[in-house]
Amino acid sequence: MAASDTTVAAKWRWGLLDVVVVVFALVPVLWIASLSFKTTGTLTDGNFVPREWTLDNYRTIFSTNQFVRALGNSIGIALIATAVAVVLGTMAAYAVARLDFPGKKALVGVSLLIAMFPQVSLVSPLFEIERSLGLFDTWPGLILPYITFSLPLAIYTLSAFFKQIPWDLEKAAKMDGATSGQAFRRVIAPLAAPGVFTTAILVFIFCWNDFLFAISLTSTERSRTVPVALSFFTGESQFEDPTGAICAAAVVITIPIILFVLFFQRRIVSGLTSGAVKG
Amino acid sequence: MADIVLDKVSKSFPDGTVAVRDVDLEIADGEFVILVGPSGCGKSTTLNMIAGLEDISSGELRIDGERVNDRAPRDRDIAMVFQSYALYPNMTVRENMAFPLRLAKLDRATIEQKVAEAAKVLELTPLLDRKPANLSGGQRQRVAMGRAIVRSPKAFLMDEPLSNLDAKLRVQMRTVVSRLQKQLGTTTVYVTHDQTEAMTLGDRVVIMRGGAVQQIGPPQELYDHPANLFVAGFIGSPSMNFLHAAVEEERLRTAVGDVPLGDRLRRELAAEDAPRELILGIRPEHFEDAGLVDEQTRGRGTEFEAPVEIVESMGSDKYVYLTVSGERASAAELEELAADVGADGFGGGAANLVTRLSAESTVAEGENRRLWFNLEKIHLFDPSNGRNLTLHEGRAAGALAS
Ligand SMILES: Nc1ncnc2c1ncn2[C@@H]1O[C@H](COP(=O)(O)OP(=O)(O)OP(=O)(O)O)[C@@H](O)[C@H]1O
Ligand SMILES: [Mg+2]
């Protein structure tokens, strides 16, 4: 970096820019949070800080079976899909990064194709397929498409990480007496961990936020996830405005993501491979 | 500790590249063998085959008399030091060094003790709890060595272990490696690019070119009795001077005057299919200022006069660069060597000579100087196949041998 970047003026400029970006990103979130604490009466008063605080909205959503079931579905489905996608993705990415096997180009090409395919056009065929296979409105019915569509992402992110790990480390481990499995577990995997966690976060967010598949491939509380459940929210009566409850639910469903990111972010330390090889 | 035998070992890669061709090499127990050659000649591939990191396409590899072609690296009990060091960045120095021992399932106390010992030998004790990222290049290199020696393997393989260090550190580490190997007496195969390492470290040097072994022998022997043009040009710094030489009856016509031939060479060159053109090779130290040669030795050589271009006084001797008119020696080997050192002409270009004269010589830049060179020490090569014609039963005997 040039010296001019560290001058006071530059610091102010960057600081201001950062503030603008953060405000831009956070204001809607805070607005929703604020709405979720407002009473029905003050909901539309336009104040940023609620005049009357209430937890009623939260009580409401947790008292309805609808939301709690959906939350459970969301957590379960997203976690399982993430775990499977990351495990499969790790293995595939390792092969892509390290091996020269026949059909490697085809594999990479096909996964690219899947990533680029407009998902909306697959919804109807998937709906038909799942109905005839009995997967419609079940957990696997959502987990499977989530895995399919997050795998390309997982493979790409992970193979980039694997490519960064010097080949020599693996050879060194073998020379030191490790089996291929041991070399992978004790040398490669710890170094690939940041990649695995990054991928896990991305995949989890994808599964957690999905609305398209969730609304098309579910019909009951059995497997409906939160984003869909939110859209089905109605007030106690036809005349009651569910806005407050929806906002409360929106706040609640961002919490797992924040926790998930915070938990894994500590493991995403960069420069983990530095010092392995010269240069 | 063990002996390692390569029996007609070859390696061809799936893309058709033949990286190593019929290498025969017997490495005795405790021997320090150097593999040297230009870039891409198959040194690393050979080493990796011994290690088990590359499959052997054909031939047999025996360690302690046992065929190990199909054994995994872990079952060969060989340690390797990589050019890149390949330290595990997520582990401390201690853990790096303990890694092979932990895999070997030794108990904790033994591991502690062995790591401590190795750390002491390599002066790594104060660094044991650091991560590789916080070490200097030389320290990383020592950790890599430490990881190799802790488990007392049958053999060490080292692939250009010092090439990432700066010049000064390299000299220092060279003695460390040498001392360590003598101390432990472990069979060692060492790959290098570096002349000095090749000449000073090993008991024997293997010179490779294009996947094939050119010559195997103690460093001095390769220097004095090179089997072919390639070896002659590769070993020695500054390298041997090469001049074009035309065969005429009893003598050779060269840019440094006529060279008389002894009986043996004359007989050989009289044959039907004998080459009409040769390459004359003279090492820089076999020249001398004609004024400083005493009467006795003068008869063993011949004299010529040439303009002096540059004089570099090294204190102990003088390097003198001259130009002589005449054809430049050309052969495939010379092109290859030139490419490897990144020069456009080998042996100093068209007909440039590098000579090393005594410090007493009063030679000055710009003058024409009479120089003498020793005919007993010159080499003659067949340009078509690079063979050293002066070599008789493995010994070089100069031009005059009868
Ligand atoms: N996986 C591979 N596939 C095809 N060819 C290869 C492969 N690995 C190496 N080669 C070729 O084999 C030859 C020998 O390579 P090797 O790495 O043994 O050379 P080297 O003597 O160690 O060179 P350097 O001094 O540059 O390290 C080279 O021509 C190289 O291009
Ligand atoms: Mg190499």
C-alpha cells in the first residue's frame, strides 16, 4: 500500500465509506427489529425507536405451533444438507484439486452447469418427480435439492482451498509414515479447515434462506421451513395485522445464521498455510 | 541404514515423457551420493522413485537386498527433505519433528527424548514451540532436517534442500549437512543443482542428462577423467574451455596452435570411421603464463599467443580471459549446458578462453601474451557422441599418450 493510504485524510475517507456501507446494510435489519418490538397500535407510527416496547410479537410466534415446527424443520434440513454437501464437496474438491482422473473436466463442467441452471425452471419437474417418488413434503424432499444445488458452490470453494495447500505437505506426510487417510486427516484437513468452514457457512445460508424450493416442494407443517411459514403467517383473526409477528419471526431466524457464522468465523483464520514452504 | 540398488530403473509418465532411462546405481551402506544435472534431467523423479512417491515404470529398486518397487513410502523407512521444506504449518516445531514418531506409535517419553536430541544436534531447542511461519529460512530448513533425522531412518533423500537459502546460509548449512551425515552414517541421496555442493558433499557423484546417467564416480575422478563432453562441461567452475580441432595426420589444428598426438590417439584416429573434427577441452588451471613455466615442464605442453581481454586478480591466482581466432566448438551437449547456465555460448563464447594463471604473472589487459598449456591434461572429444577419446581404461591421459 502506498504511504498516502495511511494519511489522516485517507483514514477519514475510508472511515466514512465504511459507515455508509454499514448503515446501508444494517438499517433495514434494525428497522425490522424495531418493528418486532412495537405494539400493534404503534406499528405504523414511523418511529425508529419504539415508543412502547413489547414482547407480545415474540410470544405470539412461539405460541403458534406453525412457527416452532417450521424453525425445527429449517434447522434440521439446513444442518443435514450442509453436512452432506460439505462432506461430499470436500471429497470431490480434493479429487478435482489433486488428481488427474478421466472425466475430471466433465465433472467440473457439469457442476458448473448445475450452478448456472435457473432453479425456477426445475421446480415443476422436481415437484412431479418428488410426488411420484413420495418425497414431496418430506425432509429428504428438500435436503436432496439443497445438496444438489449447493454442491457446485461447495466444490468450487473447496477446490480453490485445496489448490492452495502445497502438494509437498502430503508427500512429506507420506514419507513420515502416514497412510493416505492419515495424511488427509492430520495434515490436509486441518489446513483445509478454513475452506470447509467458509463453505459450510455459504451452504447453510443458501439452505436456510431458500424460499423457492421450500414453497414448491412442501405443503404442510411436516416439512415447511421458516421462510415459507412466514409467508403463511396471518393474524389471530382476519383483521389483525401480522406484521409485528412476521418481523419477530424474521429476527428470530437471523439468529441461527449469526450464531453459525460467529461460531465458524473464528476458525476462518487466513494465512494458515504460511510457513509451510518457502516463498 | 541400508544399501540402495537401482537396477535398470526407468520412469515414463502417462503423457509419454521418459523422465528416467535405465538408471543403474548401487549405493553402499552409509554412502553419500549426489545426483546432479541440468534442470529437467530426472533427478527429482529418480529420488521420488526411491522414496516411493512415484511408481517405477520398469526396473527394480532394492533396499537392503529386498525388492521394494511396490511398497508404499511408509513401508520403506526412508526420510526425505524437500526443497520447499514442506513443514506442517499448523504444528509447532516440536510437533513437526514428533510427527513421524507419533505415526510410528512410539510412547510419549521416547518421542520427547528423540525430539530433544535432534533439536539439540540442529540447535533448534529454543525454537521448539514456534510455528514454522515464525522461523527464518535457515531455521525452517533445519526443522525439515530434524524431522528427517528423528526417527533414524534407513536412508535420507534430499531434493535440493539448500537451494532456497541465500548464498552465505547455504555454505553454512552445507557443512551442517555434511557433519550430520558423517555423524549419523546414514545412507544419503542428495539432489542438487549446485556445483560446489556436488563437489564437496558427496562420496560419489552421479551426473544425469536427459534421464540417463552420464557418469558415476568420486568428484575428483569426474573432474579429472570425465567420460564425455557433457560431464567435462558440467563439472568445474569456471568450466572447461572447448575449442574446435581439425584432425590432420599426426596433429590437431586448433585456435591455440597445433597439438601433437601420441601413438594411441593417432592409431585411433587413423581408423576409417574416425571423426575428422574433434573438440579440444582444456581446464582453466592447465594454462600458464609462458614466462613462468620452467624448462622441464615446458616440454610437456605447447605455447600460443593471444590478446588478453580481462584480468581478474583473485589474490591467489589470476583469471585471464582471452580471445583466440578460430571456429567455435559446437555439439549438442555444449548447447544444452549453455542453456542450463543461461549463457549463449559455452566455455566463454565463440573462441573465448578462460585461464587461471599464477598470481606472479605480470599479464595486463590489452596486451598480447604468450601462454602455455599442458598437453598431458587436455581432453579430446568426439563431437558426434561426446565421447572422451583421451580416456583410456577410465583414466584421461592427455594428447600424448602412447
Ligand atoms: N507428472 C509429470 N508428467 C509428465 N512429465 C513430467 C512429470 N513430472 C516431471 N516430468 C518431466 O520429467 C522430466 C524430469 O523431471 P524432474 O522433476 O525429475 O527434473 P529435475 O532433474 O528434478 O529438474 P530440476 O532440477 O528442475 O528440479 C522433466 O522433463 C519433466 O518435465
Ligand atoms: Mg527437481
